[in-house]
Amino acid sequence: MKFEILHPAWGALALILSVSACSGHHDSKQETTLSAFQVCDSTLDSSAVASLQRMGATEKFSELPGTDDVGHANKFSLRRAAGTLHDDITKRNQCDVFKSGDKTGHSLIEVDFSASRDHPSVNSSSVQGESENTLYPIGVYAKVHARTSATLYFKCTTYGSTKTADSTPYVRGYLYSTPDQASPNTTGKDLMVILNSISRSMAKQLGCASQAALPSRVPST
């Protein structure tokens, strides 16, 4: 098993999204106001809804309007996200949630799912030795870094093509919260509660809910 290393492409993607937002893709005149129950394809349970509302200090949110360069809707769809697990990060369907009416172009949370052949070790000294990291007994590996990111690997066999050789045994969920958007009341657990809720819905969409065995409630560490 490999140790987890955040891919540099994620930072590049965040920059791309930020530039796109500032270029008019996230125009408050075009945005549709959503409740916390409606964002991310309505995948947030009541606990996750409470966490998102606490993080944003609001009950009104929005997602990226319009379409991407190939005509796909920017808005998150479980079905489409499930179908892009094996694609490059720039082609995957992520859930980007903004505080409604925000003018910064910075999302409150960004959630991405990808196929993985392995997962980090829970015994990694690089993880245990960092005070800002908190491990959770969820899936095969779950970690929150401070109040900015959460990572969750769960068992779920998916295929990049029709070939069995292209199968991967895990799905990686990753949530990033832009520091200047999260309220001071945000907790690290809020991030994991939201990611776990969306991951449970993703596992159901992929037909591997029993294999993933994700809990309905995030336990205390």
C-alpha cells in the first residue's frame, strides 16, 4: 500500500476553477440558489446538511452553472461522476459548492471522486506524526487535514474499460474547503461528515454499497 500524496493536479484544478469563476462561469446573475439538501445531486443527509450550513454560515448555496468545454453540465451528477472515475482529473465531474451571492469566485467545498489501485496505510508515520491530521475508522482509509481537506478511500471495484485488467479495487473521495470561505465555526469533522454522506451515495450509484460498508454516521475519533 502506498502513502497518500496529494496530487499537484488538484491545486492546478482549483486554480482553473477559480479563474473560470472569475471569468464569468460563476455569475451571480445566472446562478440558481440551492438549499444544502439540493447540492451535490441531493447527496447530503441531515448531518451533512447541518455541517455545510455551519461551514458556510448560510442556508443558501449554488453550484457552477453552464457547461464545460465539451458541453457537459458543470453541475454535479452522481451518474456522470461515476462514469468519469477513471478519467483525468480535468475531465472528472466534481461537485463545487459556493455560498449563494458570493463574489470571490472561491468555492466553499470542492468534491472529487476517482478510481484507485491502492490506498495509504493507516500506520504511516508521516500521517500519525502530523498534529493537523485526524484519522477516522471509515472505509479502508479516512483522514482530515486541519479544516481544509478530507480524504476517504472505500472498497469498490470499478472498470476503466470492458477489460478486467483495467479494474481498480478502491474509490477515492476527496473534499477541499477554501480557507477564506469557511466560517470560524467549521470543524474538521464537518468535512468528513459531508464527504462520507456523498461517498455513501456514490457507492450506491456504483452498486458497491455493501462492499464499501460506509457508516450512516461518522464516529468520533
